[in-house]
Amino acid sequence: MTGKVFRLSSREEGLLDSDMIRVLRHTLGHDQCEELIEDASFQITERLSRLEIALDCADYDTVHRLAHGLVGLSGQVGLMLVSAVARDLARVARARDATAARAVGGRLLRLGEDSLFSLARHSD
């Protein structure tokens, strides 16, 4: 019996809304836009780190709070997919669904890292 092997890509496309970054640059100016992106990147990194700890401890109140904060923060700098996954995580954490929280949380952590690299490359 032979089966087919499928290769699944762990990378997601469309990590960064480039149009939103262009609007931010046009509205705020280059320097203020870069400062906003840098500050948001730092805050997102810090929250993802705390989120990983909260997930490991099954602290769903903290997971919910951090994920909810990531929704707006990531959306502010064009990381719309991060924002959507963070919204999903906030919802499952509020429901205290341990299995879903670990799965969605893991996806958010991977996606967040990739998205932050994409954001850094875009601002260079």
C-alpha cells in the first residue's frame, strides 16, 4: 500500500499589509512611521514572550488579556493576519479551551515571529 506524501508549508503569505504601511508613511512622515513601527515591534515581541509563558502555565486570563492587546497593536502596523489569529486566541482563552488555546497560541507565536521579521525587512 502506497500513500501520497503532501508537503505543507509552515510559512504564511500576506504577513504585512504594505498599503497600510504606505498610508502610515504618507500620514505620519517617514521618521514618525519608523518610530511607530519600532515601538510596536518591541511591544509585540514583549507580549508574545509573555504570552508563551502564560500558555505554558495555562493562565487563560493572562492569555486572553495579552491576545486581546495584540489584536489592536498588530493591526495598527499592518499585521492583519496576526491580529486575526490573536482575536481567535482571545476567544478560545476566554472559553478556557485548553486544546484550542495551545494550537492557536502556537500558530500565533510562529506567525508573530515571521511577521515581525517581515515588518523589519519592510522598514529597512
